[in-house]
Amino acid sequence: MTTEPDPHHWRRARRLLAAVLAALFAALLAYRVLHAGHLEQTALFYVGIPAVIAITVALTARPKSATGLIMAVVTVGLALSGPLLGEGVVCLVVAAPLFYLLALVFGLLIDRARRRDGRRGAHLLIVPLLLVMVAEGATEATSLPRDTTVSAVRAAAGADVERALAGTPSFGPFRSVFLRAGFPVPVAAEGEGLQVGAVRRITFTPRRSLGIGARPEPRSMTLRVKQRAPGLAVFEVVTDTTLARWLDLREARFAWTDAELTVSLRYRRTFDPAWYFGPVQAYGAGQAAGYLAETFAR
């Protein structure tokens, strides 16, 4: 004995599929517009995209839980963003928690509003919150301070830090779990000397994006000694194709005594919102400073 398929079930399934496709298309369109306007590193992108998905789902579907469907669409969108948009592993790893957090917040707000009044326009309640969140970084007037310095200190007793810094660097593997998540690894270096003007050129593992048919892109960094004093060497970044997609590194400062080595990295934050990318970039830069301190103090 066969049972007839439930027409209501099929209508609901088609509506949910349409909502998923509409949300993904809206997110892709928003990405293209923001990329064309060079706003892909602002809060308009990292807050706006999850909001576009949430609002599109709310407009095109009536799921039992908007939160669950929004999270599912974000998951599919992140899985497709690497191959379709040419993003790398690091970008996905860093951005994913922010996308999920915002998707969760918007979804819960929509579900709560619907439970209270059942109106289809309940999603509009998130608009005031959205306007405040996406403004950051879109203009200089709405941007928070970007210049940051992080430091790491390592014991250097028995190590000839000055000699190590004056020679051609020899780098080892990362011990930091965060840096091993896909960040570029230094594989070769050229240059020596600590006199002002001395240059170092460091070659890193090539960038391998998840884009379809993408080829590895070579990455390197050139630094030059700009300040020298007893127990101090400051390198300025001349060119950088390694971290430029992640942050704007300006200088690396090495200060040492017989007991310890302090490495300070000065950089400019390039991503918004600051409440998320500020701590993430500071942590990553701090791990990099620790790696350099261990390298020259061992």
C-alpha cells in the first residue's frame, strides 16, 4: 500500500530550497558589489553578508527555525566561497567564527520577533542594529584606530642574539597551533649585517587559494635596517606580498639584553569590525613575534 506524498511537505521543501538559493545569490551579489567598491575588508562585508543572508531567508521562507536555516546557508556559503571566490584556508578559518556568530545573532532575533508577534516583517527589527554594525570601516570617519604594536619576550641567556640577527636568518617550523592553521611559512632568506640600510629578503611558502584552477602565488618580504643601537635593531618593511592580505606590517623591533630578547611588531589593522579582527590580528601578530623571538634567542 502506497501513501500519497504530502503536498504541504513538498511545498515547504521547495520554499526552503528557494530560500537557500536566494540567500546564496544575494550574498554573492553583495560580495561582487563590495569587491568592486573595494569594501571587502570592511564591516559592510563581514557583517553585511550574514545580514543579507538572514534577511533573504526571512523574506523568502517560513522555516520552523530561521536560526537553523540561516546557519545552514552560511555553512554552504563558506564551503563554496573558497572554490568560487578564490579564498584560502586562512581566510575561511579566520572569517568563519564571525559569520557564524552574526548568523546566530540575526537568526535568534528573527525567531524571537516571530514568536512574539508572528509578523512576516519581523526581520526589519534587526535593521537599526545592522546600520550601526556595518558602518565601521566604510569611511575614515567611521573607522576605529588601526595602528597596533604587539610584543613577545623570550629568555636569551647564553644566546648570541646580535650575531644571530646579523647573519642570514635560519627559520624552523611553527610551534604555534594558530600559525600552523595555514599561515605562510618562511623557507629561505638572503642578506646579512645590522648596519643601517642592510637588507633581508625572506621567501615564504606560496599562496595556494581554493579557487578552481588557481595557481600558487609566490610570496616574499623585504626588510631593511632603519635604526641601530647597542642592544637594538629595528627593521622596516619595504615590500610585502606575504601578509599584505592579512595585515599591513610596518616594522619589526628587536631589543635584547644578556637575559632576554623582546620582539615587537608594529602593524596597521586592515580588516573591520575592530571588535573581532582587532583581537584576532593582535593574537596572530603576537604568535609571529614569539616565533621570531624563539628563532633568534635559541
